[in-house]
Amino acid sequence: MEQISLEDKVSNTLKWLANQIACIQVYKKWDEEFKKESLNDAWQKVQEQFKKDIDWNALTENQCKALHFGGWQSEEDIEKEISCLQSELDKGHLTKKEFDKKVSKEKNTLGLRLIPLYLYPSLPIGITLTSIGGEERVFDGSNISTDVRFGCLAWGIKPKKD
């Protein structure tokens, strides 16, 4: 029997969710309370399925792309930022210690893939996340911002290379 890829599993789950939402919108005879319950139930089922299907520690770069994780900075972007920081150091606007800390954080964002909001509820407790500012944090269920830009959190993971 052929194994279903993670990408297909997530795509199928999202398609199922889209159909549940379509029912809620199309079936005008459903009362508002039933619609609300149906939406909440569908959302919970989707999150339970993601928790079963996604091994966050094994995600690859291509899987992250297929699941709509956002890219952060390229190596070139990081080099440009470090060049700007070097200029600030040369002008005396940064101490060597500040410069080294900022460069370290900047380099820590290399390969970062930002988490799409729809996957936030399925994040496992204990996973190490990295912010767009290079800060690392062990996720405790509520210790990162859920502020979103272009559908993704300002926090992400560094997936395995394909």
C-alpha cells in the first residue's frame, strides 16, 4: 500500500475544512448557533489531525514550502544586514559586544521558515522556535506572539535540508 505524503495529508485536511466552511455558508437553513458549533468542531478536528500527522522535528524544507511556511531571509539578506551593522560599529554607534550579539542573532535566522497561523494550535509544547530577530525560545503553549504578517507568525523553525 502506498504511503500518503505529509503534504497530501495536510492538503486533504484543509480541503475537508474548506468543505465544512462551505456547508456553513451555503446551507442557509442552518441556524447561527449550529453554524458556530459546526465551525468550532471542524477546527478542532483539523487541529487534532495536524497533531497526528506533523512531526515538527522531521519537517523538511520542501514540506515547509508545501505547507505554506513563509521564508524569512536569504543568506544575501543576512550579509547585507551584517554589513550595515559593521558600518554602525565602524561609526562608533555600536560596541563590539553589541555588534557581536546582533550578528549572532542575525545569523541565527538563516534557514528560518515562519509558521503559518493555521498551524499555531498544533505546535507541540517543548519545540524550540526562532524569532525573526534571532531569539530562540522553547514553546510552552503561550509564550510567543500570534501577531501575523502575510499569514505567518514572526516565529519559525529551521527545517531539515531535503
